[in-house]
Amino acid sequence: MITPGTRITGFCNGFFGRDSYFEKLIIASGIWGTTNWCVAEEDGRLLFAEGFSDEQAAAWERAA
């Protein structure tokens, strides 16, 4: 599970939007039912992602 304080980078399978390629700082995360979600800050913008797997998030961390 991705947690607040984690830094990730790159496209992240498009979960943060098609124009999000830079370093992101996770500021909130959780699980709603069975759905992973997180809020990240990238260049002063807040971005929301949901529906990603733990394996996908682990790959984002390795890329950072």
C-alpha cells in the first residue's frame, strides 16, 4: 500500500492524468471498500488517483 510521504515519479499508468509525468508526493491514501485511492502533490497541484493495484503502486515507488 502506498502511504503518505512516499515519493513517486513518472506517468504512473495514467492514474494521475495524461499530463502527469513529474515527481509526486503522496499526501493521503487509503482504501474505500476494495478500491485503493491516493492524493498526491505535483508542482503545486493536487492530483487524485483511484483503482490502482498494490503491484502498480509498488512499481511507481521503484521508479522514483
